[in-house]
Amino acid sequence: MLGALIAVSALAHAHRFHAGITDISMNPNSGNTEIVHTFMAHDVEAILENLYQRQFDLSDPEDIQVFKKYFEKQFSLSDQQGVLPLKWVGLKVDPTSVIIFQELEQRALPEQVMIRQAVLTDFLSDQVNTLNINKNGVVQTLMFNRSKRETVFP
């Protein structure tokens, strides 16, 4: 019995890891900078339910708009002129993940950019967001969490 309790406790503890991954790269065919974010579905569902006190269905256009509003407040790219106009391309939801697609149309990522990647850090104290920037075939990785939500790149 004790062994079973320890095993269940270990599984519950392992489930408490919260992470997101963002990949930014230039698509030479379209001329757009593509941004793809991947988060754990149960974390996204939990924050929406906590914020709005109801269940969400991310296949419902109205619920997608609510999530989009939250997301765009938590993730942004800025240059010296201000916040860059990121286009919301859409999202894909499966039982384990929520994938968000954005793009910066007809533009490369500026040489210097302020990145805000605070998605879920306001809700999950141990949320870690990894951001990979692929510039000219060289990938650089940045880490964001509750105490570091913004940084200037490079």
C-alpha cells in the first residue's frame, strides 16, 4: 500500500511541471516571420477556467477570441517604434497541447527586439517558457518565467 501511495505521489508531482515552447523563424518563401507556440492543453484550460470561472472549448470561435485576448496581452514583440503587428493565424488543439500560430507579415525579426513571453506565468508560479529564435540557420534559446517575463534580444 505504501509503495502504491509513493508511486501515485511521484506521478502527481511529475505532472506539476509546466512548460511552453515558442519557435520563431523566417519563412523565405512567404517573407513572413513565423511564430509557433506550444503549451500543455491542461494548463491552458486551467487558466481560462480560473480567470473566467467557466469551462472553455477552444473549438468555439467565441472562446478562441477570449483566449486570443489573454494571449496577445501576454506575448508580444516590440522594436524602437513600438509593439510589432503580429497576425493571429490560428490555433490547433489536441488532447495534450494547444499550438498557436502567429506571423509578422512581410518582415524579418528586427535586429533588436523586446520580447515579452509571459503566457501562463501569471497563473502558474513554476511555468517556464522556452523561446527559440532561428536567424540565418543559427538557433538561440531564451528562457522566461515568472521573474523574467521580458528581455531584449540580442
